[in-house]
Amino acid sequence: LKFTLDCQQPVDDHIIEVKELDKFLKERIKVDGKTGNLGEKVTVSTEKSKIHVNAESPFSKRYLKYLAKKYLKKTQLRDFLRVVAPNKTSYELRYFNINEDND
């Protein structure tokens, strides 16, 4: 299983550091009910503004979304960014669309 987390927009705006999110995921992903137990079963790697998670054991895409949201909450960016699924194997961090009506 291979999942991608694309952080293009926030990284371009210097809001998020990919290395920090990568570190957060490595510390928080649970394998066999234990954190910090990645071993050979799960690998987390970065490529420019994308984070790739490869899993040999069963791994839920939803779990990756949950952890991404937890990271946004921790860095107090949850009010500005959301996690969107553009396709079956990836997530993307996008800004909320804020429409201001000038009536």
C-alpha cells in the first residue's frame, strides 16, 4: 500500500515544514498497537513537498488523514487548512475557500 500526502500550497507559502510533518508521522504512526514501531512494515519518506507512506501491513488511508488533522491541530493550522482526497491513494492539504460577500 502506498499513500501520498501533498503539502504543495502550504509549503509554498512557508506555513508548513515538510520535515516537521514527516517527523510527526514517524513518531505517531502505530504498528501493532505501538507508536515508534515502524520497522520494516511502514516507511515514511519525503520528496520536495510530498510525503509518501509505504505500508506492507494493513494500513488505513483514513488513519493517515486522522494523523494529518492531528498535526494541523497541534500547529494551530486546523482553522485554515483541510485534508482533501483528490484520488484513492493520496491526500492534499488545501486552504478553506473563504468567500467574502461585499453587500
